[in-house]
Amino acid sequence: MAAVLDALASYVKELIIDMVKEDLDTLLGVSSEINKLGHNVGNVEAYVADAERRRIDDPRVQGWVNRLKGAMYDATDILELCQLDAEKRRRSRMGTCMEEKVPGCLMPLLFCMCNPAFAYQMGKRIKELNARLDEIRKDMVDFKFVKLDQYQLRIAPSDATLPSRTTTSQIDVSAIVGDAIERDTNALVQVLLANEPAIKVVSITGTGGVGTTTLAKKIFNDRAIQVEFKSKVWLSITESYNTEKLLSSAITQAGEGREVHGDREVLTQALTKTLSSGKFLMVLDDVWSTGLWTDVLESPVIIACRNQPGSRVIITTRDEDLVKKMGTTDYLLHHVKPLCDEDAWSLLKKQLPPQVAGSENDLDDRLKDPIGMGIVRNCDGLPLAIKVVGGLLRTKRVNKREWTSILENPAWSREKIHDELNSAVRLSYEDLSPPLKQCFLYYSVIPKGVISQLTNDIIIGMWMSEGFIQVPAGDEQRSKEEIGICYYWDLIRRNLIEPQLDKALDGSISRMHDVIRSFAQHMSKEEALVQSGQICSHALSTKFRRLSIESTESESGLESMVLPKWSSISHKQELLRSLIIHGKMKFEPTDSCLSMFPSLRALYVSQAEFDRFVESLSKLRHLRFLYLEDTDISKLPDDIDKLKFLEFIHLKGCENLTSQIPRSILTLEHLRFLWIIGTQFDVPKRFGQLTNLRTLGLFPVQIDGDWCSLQELGPLSQLRALYIGGLEKVPSGSFAAKAKIADKQRLSRLGLWCSDCNLDEVTEEDCQRVDEVFDQLCPPSNLEQLSIIHYLGRRVPSWKCMNQDASVDFNSLRTLDMAGLPFCTQLPDGLCQLPNLEGILIKSAPAIERVGPEFQQTGGSSRSLVRSSFPKLQHLQLIELPQWEEWEWEEEAEATIAMPNLHTLRIGFCKLGCLPAGLASSRRLALKDLGLWDLTRITAVENFPSVVELKVSQCPSLKTIRGFGKLQTVRIKFCPALEVLEAGPALHTVVLEDPDMETLPEYLRGLKPQVLRLLDCHQKLRSLLSGSDETSADYMAEKEKVKHCGKLVVL
């Protein structure tokens, strides 16, 4: 369920407590019912955690939970309606705007005495609700629920509720496929065998079922490991491990079978002595918390390591931060990646009966594409999921019809896989706190086509709208958004979702593996429906709390007709709290009302009609989240002020929205997020009274006499994210100063944009004015993200130069994006001194011709806090600098290297003839991903020993690529002059793309990739490689070039 019962009960209890704090005696009899409601909720609250667990496996408990949750949902609706009425009465009597309070916490209700009809109605509804809860409480006795401790004391599930997962060091060879695990094993074995006396901990992390344990087993059983370490201990850490049994097992394994008995102290001493007898390797498999290490193993292991230098520890875990929490300083973090498609297919074939798996070529020909590959892709490269599906396929006939039924029917992932993944995904789920469980389940409700476009602040806004994020008592200094971002990164650290760094380097865009998504949707199936395409009437017969619909393309490519009619939703789903629509829908002329969704909290609509609903939008009295993208909405409703709970407004690409924002929006005291982009709108005067805003963009510059919209930003001291557009319109720096950007001490993200205008019309006076305006927009020193877009000044702002004369230290800055610098002739000075800078993007800077050594040298500045230049920089992109010809690079000292943590480098569309020697250095070990394109003058790319993925495109003069000893994947596009390509034994995939390529290049002769892919090659080469005449000399010559390639794929 997207709402977890114990979290929902706690939320309702807080609402009731807030009511009881007020004087309710005048509420015409409601106070007694409110008190009874509080008692009823309190009576079941202690047992709901047990019910939430047991409902997973017991349908009867599930039914009871559904009834209780229905009552809790109704309670939140009733209590919030009381709050709305109280607010209304207070405003009418006092005539002033009430003070800000957290949404969900109730205002004084004594004003309800002015409305006896309302009080009577609410009293009646609460009385009926209490009667329902009485019956639910009576039925609770039959289930014999037990009281559970607070989450912090019960995060380890009991054996009765969750099957334990134990492992041994014995390896199942059927689970080993592909070269990736071999490469990982070899690399980690070398780390473990390195001649370093200090204890080294290797932490192997990854999503449940991805193969962390399998990799650990491979290492444990490696021949070199067996020879090097005298003692080898494998400990499987179950959720309810017994300390004495664990210590005894470790002693037995390390002592070659010798058993020791006694209390914990005796066993600890014995383990220390046994491990100290020789160099040892200890594996802790499936560790969930630091308790095992700090309370049990840390002391004996560390003492033994001092006695036996070179001993090692391996842990497998889903928590990437766990090794840091253990307190060890010398550790290596290794993340296991999902299987590639080819390896996944190989593993699937291993699960089939011998008589089928033995005829692999026949199976490849008949079922691999597209059916077999479609099945393995549904498993997202998770070996455990592939093995489960393989077990299902073993029960089917090996033909297209049977396999297609598996591919097209999602039931296997929601039932069979759910059962088998109890020891993987379910363990991760059970380890979550109740609020985090809700956020995890809700994430799975957002369609895959939508989630891949949403930043984390939008997802957090949806969580907030449902009441999933509450500020704990004693932690009032943190905002809901800050708590939400902690939840988001916690899900990433636990490998339940993963960042899509190709879309957002800061990790703000993420995805969820299909297998994990299926598990989460299985857990939410009573309350949430997620559908892609047509929804059958049977599915909509259930009354859901959350409904998510995504359109699908029709095979003909014509307008899709697969979405249901609006009436099929609106007439049957009055309990909805979240509605997500992505794609077109069918409407009747009379479909124009939203009032059939009285409990709606979150409304997300993309690419569907919405203007027809504008007039009824204000009837959604509980609405907190409104997201409209690419819709036909022409205006916001004039009575938007009736949406008293509204916290989040996001309008994107709604081109018909051209009218002024209604002035009534200024009374939305709870509004925290306002983002309007892709359309024109006017800022109403007195906008600055929306003092609860945390995120604002794209805020337009507007001038009306002596009034400038920037002055409305002055009072907005709560802003965490601010993006301003049209800054070239500001008449002078004095107007910009009124925004008081530097005073916003909580601001962490800032975007300063000019309009994308005709550069031929920009005068020298315009450039000077923009320089002056930007100088007055100096951000606070705690800023973390800065973007400057279409900057029309001739010099970077004075506060952006990190030299000795700079007015502000930006030591907290993590990312810098500067795109559109038509008149700047040099990059900002002193960026290399920023100690926490992780990402730089410089794009479209046509006036820059040279980058000097000052770019990566600290210059000995007294202000510098760093030893090496760019100490934390991981991502550097220099793109569209068409006049850039020279990059001077001088290392400051032999012992240091600039950009020591650089992981990803992108350089494109410039005149560089070579990459600087300091960049291409044998000491640069962190660089893994190198991309070069449109470098028309470059002739050689050499000496990048750590790079594992290389992409080179449209470099017509490039002749040589060498010095890539760890290269695994190389993609070459339109590089006709290339003669030399050298790579080591790690090379796995070579991809070539060139429509003019009539013969295979000669440099392939010395390569031994597992896969060679040819994309969009000349028809002559395509025909030749098709093998129509395998005896021809031309065919034999081409095949000779690739005789060492494992597999040739022509697409």
C-alpha cells in the first residue's frame, strides 16, 4: 500500500492531538467525539505495525487493514475540513491573514461555533467514524496482534514474519555468466592481495538480487585467495543473528573445524586468538547495520589484523554508506552493475532444461529476438530475477506462443518473482522506516515514462501532498523538503532506486528497476493502479486511492486510442488521493468537472486536455500538489485562493497560458513551490507576501515605472531554490540589489538567466548594464548549485572570480553550469580552489580561444583551502567552444595532480589539436568515461590508462588511439582517418558507425573484443558480411580482420 498503516495512524493521531490542544467545548458536542476518536486511534496504534507486516502473507489481515485504513483516510478528510472552516471563520472575524502554520496542523476551531450547521455535520460524521472504529477494534482481537517497539527497536524482522536468508561460501557455477564478473573478481582479488599492512575493507554493494553475494563467493573461492590467506571465514548475517552462534561459527571456520563453547566474552577471546594465528580473510554477507561490526566483531578483528598484517574483510550490503559508518578509514567501495543483455540471455538459457539449453544456436534463432531478449530486459539485468523467470519458463513449452505469453503478461513479475524475491527486495523493504516505506511505494506509482523526467523536488512535493513527510518533534529547524531529500537519497543508498547520471549529474533524476517496481506495486495493489494503455472495466471496478495512467503508442503510429474515457475514471474513483495522467484521453463535451474527486491531494496531468477543468479546480479543497505539463490550460482559476492547502504549483510548456497570475494566489499562505516555465506570465505586485515559498522559477523580470519585479524577491527569505529569467531587462544594478539575493542564507540553488535574444542587436551599453546587474546578484556563501544561462556580459560577475579580491567564498558550491556566454573571452578565474566543486559545464562560449594554466592551478592563493586543484571535481564538460584552440596545462608539483577525482570528461565542438599532457596522465586513475566529438583538428588520443568507456565522434583527423589499458567499451563514429586503436584484454565491446564505411578498418586486426557492433554501415559492407557468398575473397578478407572478435552484430 502506498500509505503504510503505522505511518498513517501516527499522522491521524498528530492531527487529533493538534485539535485537542484547542478549546473545543464550544464546538457543540464535537469535543467528546474528537476525544473518543483519539482513544480509538490510540487503542489500535500499538498493533498496526504488526498488522502491516502480517497483511503481506495473510489475506484476512489484509482485509482488516483495508477497513482500518479506509477509516483513517476518512478521518484525515474530516479533520482537514474542520481546519478549513476554522480558517474561514477566523479570517472573516479578524479581517487579517492568519499566521503561517504547517499544513496538516489544525488552526483554532472555536470559530466553528459560528457555523452550527457545519458543527452538527462534522459531529455526525465523526460519530459514524467512531462506530466504524469500534467494530474494527473488536475484530482486531481475533488476529491476536502483538505490540511492537518503535521502528528503531524493531528494524530486524522476526523469524515469524519474514523468512531468513542464509548463504554459504559454496558457489553455484550456473549463476556465473559473462566477463564482467570475471573482471570484477580479478580486480578485487588484486586489491586484497596488495602488499599493504593496514586492514582493508572491501564493501560490495548493489540492488537486492544483482549478484553481490555471487561476486563475494567468486573472490572467496579464487585460487590466489586460497593460497594467500591461512584462514577464511564466511559469515552469513541473518536479520535475527545470534551473537554466540556467529562467533562460534567464525572460530570453527578459522580454526579448521575446532569448536569452542562458552559465553560471549570467552568466544570473543577465542576468535581473537584463532584469527591471530595467520593472515585471514573474513566475508560478512548481507550486512544491514553497523551493530554486528561495532558490538561483536570490530575488537577481535582489529586486534587480529595488528597481529597478522595484510588480513582483509569483505562485506556485502545494499547500504553504500554502511562501510563509512563502520568507522574504517581504509576501504574500497565496489558497486555491482546489472548484467548486460547478452550475459542476461546466457544466464536465462542456463536455467532451461538440458535438452533445451543444449541446442543454444537453435534457441537463439527461434526465440532470442525479440521475445527472449524482451523477457530478460524486463528483469533489468538482475541475476536473481532472471533465475526466477527461468524457473517459470521451465514449466512452459519452448515455442513462441508460450514465451510470448510470459513476455506480454506481467503476472509473473507480480506473483512468482514476488515470492522468490522475499529474501532480496522484501528484506530491503522491511528495513525501511514507516515514512520511508510510504515514499518507496508511492515512487512505484509514478509511470516509468514520467519518472525519467522528474527531478527529486517534484517527487518530494508529491510525497508531501499525501502527508508522507512530517517534521519530527525536536527537529523543527529542518523543512519538509530537507527531510524529503534525505528520504530520496536514503532510497538511493539502499539501491531501491538509482540515479540517472546521464540525465542529471547531481542525481536529481532517478529510476526504479522493473523488478523492484513490480514488488512495490504488488505491495500497493489494494490502493493503487498503475496502467499503461487501455484499462479494462474490471480493473476500474475497484476503488483506488491512487491512479496512474500512461498512454502507449499504437502500432500504426496514428493517434493513440488506448486510454480509457474520462467518464470511466470520474464516475467510479471518488476516493482518489493522487491522480497521474500522462498522455491523451477521450473526453465528452460535458466532461468539465473535478468535483467527483473530493479527497484529491495530488494532480499530475501531462499532454492531456485540462482547460475544460479550470473552473472546477477550486472544488478540490484538499489539493496540495498541482503539476500541468504540455496541456491546453489558458489560465489559472480566479478563485484559486479557495485551495487553502495548495503547496505546489508546477506549470511547464502550457503555451496557451498567457494571462496574468490571479491576484488571489497571494493569499495561498502555504504555497512552497511555484514553477512556471515555457509560457509568459505577469507577476502581480505584492508577490513578496508569499513568504513561505521555498522554490521559485522561472521568475520573470518586469518593469513598471519605478517598480521592478525583482524587489518582490526581497522578503522571500525562506527560498532554497531561485531561478530568474530576463535579467537583460533590468535597467540598472540598483534594481537588482533590491532582490537581496545575498541575504537569503538558506538558498542552495540559484539560476540567473538572460533571454535568448538576437546577439546582433546587443550593444556595448547592454553588455555593461548586464555586468552591473549580475554584480548585484551575489549569492550567499552556502550556495551549492549555480547556473548562468545566456549571459550577455563581457566578463564573468566579480563575485564569481575566486581570486584574492573576491568578495565571497563559495566553498559549498558543488555544481556550476554556464551555458551561453557569447561575449566572455575567458573562463572564471579561481574555480580550481573550490574545495567541494563536483561538476562543471561550460557550453556555447564562442569568444573563448585559450584556456591557460591558471584554470587548474591554485596559484598559491592564501585563500585556497585545497592542496590540489579541483580536489573533488568528478564531471567536466566543455562543449561548443568553436574558437578554442589552446589548452595550457602545468602541474604544480610532482606529488599532486589536478582533478584527482575526475570521473567523466566531455569535450566537443572546438579547434583543439591535442589534449594537454597533464590531463592525459598515467597518474590519473579516477577517470572512467571519456567523450570527444567534433574535434576537427585532433590527431591522437593517448595515455588514459584508467578509462573504461571511450566515445569518439566526428573527429576526421584522428589517427591514433592508444594507452587505454583498462578500456572495456569504445564507440567510434565518423572517424575515417583512424589507423591505430590499441586496447588491453579488458576490451568487451567495440561499436563502429559510419555510413561511408565500405570495408572494415585495419585496426580491428589486433583487437579481441567480445562483441563488435556495426551501426549504419555502407550497404556494400552490410551485403558482404551477410555471408551470401562465404567463398569469395572479399568476404574472407573481411572475416580475417575480425577473427579474434567474439561476436559480430550488424545493425
